[in-house]
Amino acid sequence: MSFYSDRVLPRIITRTCGMPAMNGLRGRTCEPLSGRVVEVGFGSGFNVGQYPPAVTAVAAVEPSDAGWRLGAARVSASTVPIERSGLDGERLPFDDDSFDSALSTFTLCTIPDLDAALAELRRVVRPGGVFAFLEHGTAPDSNVRKWQRRLEPIQKRLGGGCHLTRDIPAAITAAGWNVVDVDAFYADQAPKSFGAFVLGSAV
């Protein structure tokens, strides 16, 4: 990794994705989770404290050493056992059907091969298991989408490959998941081009 990707970007993500105003959204996202959870893009652990009582363990998939270090205090204070268990969401080091649930928050915008990552999650989550997600992506309004297309090349360079125009629910469905609940909205804390959020779950 470059110095920017390894040292600077995790701190930018920590500031933007770790705002206290996000806690309510993270709590809503985590509500359907239970049992053993694989969390892709664990980051600095901002979902810690939002897992419901039904969650028994979390396998954290996080490529950034700096991001993991920034979340060390949250991991140590967690009432749920958390273990860093993988580095790459496209190639998960787990057996088939080994988790009850999966979680992704502000991660699917960045993974280079989104289809591969979603297929891997489907492989490691047992039949009937839940995939909970909170992501940003393509906006519902055409004028906002125009700005997203203009800004995306810059965003990808500065945001570690972050895309603004991915249709996250459509990608999840195409990977074989059944999206059972989705809420699409603009976040109050961000410009519309960056704050077109989707919060939902799939089985």
C-alpha cells in the first residue's frame, strides 16, 4: 500500500464514517443480525456497540492495518468476541455455510470486484442467513446522478477506489440474494452526490 492508502486514508474514513450521527443508522442496520457474523470492511470498528444481543461472535475482514489499530479500543471494549479473520472480501478464508449473518457498512462502494465479494458472502453464509447492509451509491434523482458521474473519477482516486454510482441493491440481487427490506434516502450529513444511502437486508 502507498503511504496515503495505509496511513492517511484510514484516518479520513474514520472521521467521515465515524460521526456520532451515524450511530442510529448503524443500529438499524445491525438489528437483523444473529449468531456468528462475518463483517466485511470492519474498518475502525464503528459498528461495535451496535450489534444486537443475538450476535455471538464477529469475524472482522479488514485489509488496513492502520484501520484495525484505530479500532483497537473499541474491539477491546466489545461485549461480543471479535477476531480479525481476513483481509480480502473477494476471497474469504472461511468454509461454506459457516456464518449465520453478514454485515457491510460503507464497504461495497470500494471493493474492486463487487460481484466476487457478494458471491463469497453468499457462499459463507448459511441458507436462510441474513446479509445486512448500509451503503452509499447511485442517487434516485437524475440530476444528482449526473454530478455523481462527474465526481466519481476524483472520488475513486481520493477515496481508495470508492465509487459513487454503484446500484447496491441491484448488485446484491444479481449475486443471488433476496433483498427483503431496503430504505433509500439522502443523508443529512453529506451532499447528495455523496449521501445517497441505502439501508436494508437480504437473505
